[in-house]
Amino acid sequence: MKKFSILVAGGGSTYTPGIVLMLLDNLDKFPIRQIKFYDNDKERQDIVANACEILIKERNPEIDFLATTNPEEAFTDVDFVMAHIRAGKYAMRELDEKIPLKHGVVGQETCGPGGIAYGMRSIGPMIELIDYMEKYSPNAWMLNYSNPAAIVAEATRRLRPNSKILNICDMPIGIERHMATILGLKSRKDMTIKYYGLNHFGWWTSVTDKEGKDLMPKLKEHIAQHGYNVNLQMYQHNDASWNDTFMKAKDIYAIDPTTLPNTYLKYYLYPDYVVEHSDINYSRANMVMDGREKFVFGECKKIAEAGTSEGCELHIDEHASYIVDLARALAYNTKERMLLIVENNGAIENFDKTAMVEIPCLVGCEGPEPLTVGTIPQFQKGLMEQQVSVEKLVVEAWIEGSYTKLWQAMTISKTVPSAKVAKEILDDLIEANNEFWPELN
Ligand code: NAD
Ligand code: G6P
Ligand code: MN
């Protein structure tokens, strides 16, 4: 059986140790001969790499390990690039959240002005990663979950249309785990689902068991009262802020009780609620830096100092096993049905053919085969047309260096009340992102 060579791009990510542990736990399904890390911040990556080197040695000493900031070393002899970079790191996430909030607008990592700012930072670095992969390992696939995935997907569609990049998000997977728990099922894989939308902007239209029995009525009954909140011990999506998000799904559901919503719709449908419940002095980025980053980096440092992982509290990110499912689908032609962000190309009949949509696909060795969705209702279509226009205008603004297009993108976003407020936020974001954005004229 072929053993694969994996590159984690964004080696210094807080998710890296959980993913490495998950890969080590799945070697029977997905054999690995080499794991490499690549990051453009050596110091940050080393904290994670020094610990992961020990974890790998202890669990499977036959796997070669290398952490590097040299693109040639990193991208040579690789089968899969698992990409989760954060252009601008948490320092810029904090500004993406706090600048819009200063103007009374939603401040969020991937939604609204914050997501637009993050998109403008991410396009260049993501194209750079693709170009390294194509130069040094032209047969490799990039499994990308770097955000904002919607804008990254549109940018790569425009700028590198033939590249072997697949964009995937863990939010539907996380929500489906909640659904499975609500239904008393062991695994989300006991359900078959239909879903459509944009990334962080979609709806389930069907959930059945493997025999085809409709499970929507039971889910609806729960969601109408408790949103997706359920007693589920998970390591991700598992703090007070996420509980609030899962609960708010109740109100998102109320406006269209024929479907089940992605939790991210709260930023577009209840922006007033979100702003009221945000603290400009302590936003999500602060919670993540004080929570996940401190914990993961603290544990990594302990392992490196002790020279052993004994007693360490790092846990397998079982949640991330969808990445192995995707890699296996490509490597072994499993035709697993997965939600991916792909070009619409007629799958949603009454929607822009060139839009990057999140829909079920069968994944095999030639990549994803999107499944037909058909015609979608006016409510969803209207919302999606508005949001996809934001995403497309951001990419056009980046390509053309156009201030006007970025202002238009900001203005169209449902989270922003007027062109005036859009311009004020944009001007603040331009100043803050001076190091990262192309010059706009
Ligand atoms: P993080 O800041 O801890 O890690 C990101 C790493 O990327 C850092 O070590 C940073 O130095 C590195 N980096 C930044 N720019 C780079 C570049 N140009 N080249 C190489 N490395 C670069 O962030 P995190 O919270 O662990 O999240 C990582 C990414 O994963 C983010 O983009 C986040 O939004 C995304 N994410 C996506 C999903 C999804 O559903 N698609 C789920 C979870 C996280
Ligand atoms: C979900 C989304 C990701 C996003 C993450 C943020 O998993 O699918 O795209 O990056 O949430 O979580 P955080 O804990 O960093 O706020
Ligand atoms: Mn996501």
C-alpha cells in the first residue's frame, strides 16, 4: 500500500497538533511516510513542531518529520498539502473584529467587513502556496481550509482555474455532529444530507437515515426550542460563545422552517443582536488567544521541555478526520459524498453558474463531482446573490487594485447599513492592512 507524504501549510496553527494526532490515529486507513510543516513564521512554527516531532517519534518512528520555512524543501515530494494559514495572524483578526464594531457593525473573522479584510490579505499568500505546490509537486492536491474559504475559493477560481485545490469547511460537519446527537445516532455518517449555499451561508434541505427515513421533523422540533444546543462534549466549538451561536440557530430557523440553517447566518440575519452581544474590548480573537492558543502552545512547550508527551493534555482532533476522508477519497477513489466549495456550473439551476457554492459532491481520484441541487427558493436565492456579489467584488478589487469595487463589496454586505458607513470602515481597514493589501486606486 502506498504511503503518503503530507505537508501542513501553516505548521504553526493552533489546529496542527490535533490534526497530527488525528493523522497518527488513522494510519491504518491512510498510511503516511512523511509529515512536513511549512510556515512563514519560524518561531511560531517551532513551538508546535518541537512538540509534534516528539509525538510522531513516540507513536510512529518510521514517519519522517521536517519543519521548514523554505518553500522548496517544504513542497518537494508531497502528495497532499493541508493548508490552514492565517494571513496576518490573530493580531489582524482582532482588528478585523474591532474596526467594524467601532462603527456599530458586526466584527467577525469571515463575515462582513472583517471577512472582506481577511480575504484581501489571504488571496496573495494562497496563490503563492498553490504556485509552490505546482512547481515542486505538480501532482499533489491542496486540501484548503484557510479562511475566508469563500473568497479564497473565488480567487483561485479566477486566478488559478486549473489548480488542484479543494476548499472545505468544518462548520457543517460540526453542526451535523450536533444533529446526530440530537437524533441519538452514534455518528453523523449515519445520516444522509442535502445542503446548499455559499461557504458559511447555507441550509440543509434533507436529513435522512441510511434507510431513507426522514429525520427532519425530529431535528426541527429540537431546533425550534434549543437551536443546535445539545449535551455534547467536544473540543472544538465548545465554549460559551459557541453555545450562544448554537442557541441562536433557533431564531435563524424561525424565518424559514422548511430548512435547517448554518449557524453563520446569524451574522447576516441578526446583525443587531450580534453587535449588541459583542464587546469591543474583548472580541472573539481575544477569547481564542486566551483560550485555544494559550492551551495548545502551553502544552507544546511542556512536551518539548520534558522530551516526552507523557501527561500532555493535547487531544486528537477527531472532528478533523474529514480531512482524512477527503484525502482518502482522492487517493482511493472512494466516491464519498462530501460538502465542498465548488463552481456552481448549473448544480443550483437558478443561480450564477460561476459562483463558488457549498454543495454535496462525490469525491474520487479525479476530484469532486458536484450533485444537482435544482431550483432554490427566492429567500435563499436573494440572500445568496447579495453575498456572492460581495465575494466576487472583493476578488475583482484585489485583482484590479480597485478602491471603488471594494467599497461596493462592503456596501452590498448585508451586515453594513449604508455606503457611508461602508466607506468609513473601509478607510480604517485600509490603514490597518497597509502591510497586507495591494494598493487601491
Ligand atoms: P493560527 O494563526 O494559529 O495559524 C495560522 C498559521 O499560518 C500561523 O502559524 C502563521 O504564521 C501561518 N501563516 C500565515 N501566513 C502564512 C503564509 N503566507 N505562509 C505560510 N504560513 C503562514 O490560526 P488558526 O486559528 O489555527 O487557524 C488557521 C486557519 O484555519 C485560519 O485561516 C482559520 O480561519 C482556518 N480554519 C478554517 C476552518 C474551516 O472550516 N475551513 C476551521 C478552522 C480553522
Ligand atoms: C468554524 C468555521 C471556521 C472558523 C472557526 C472559527 O469552525 O468553520 O471556518 O475558522 O469556526 O473558530 P474560532 O474558535 O477560531 O472562533
Ligand atoms: Mn469554515
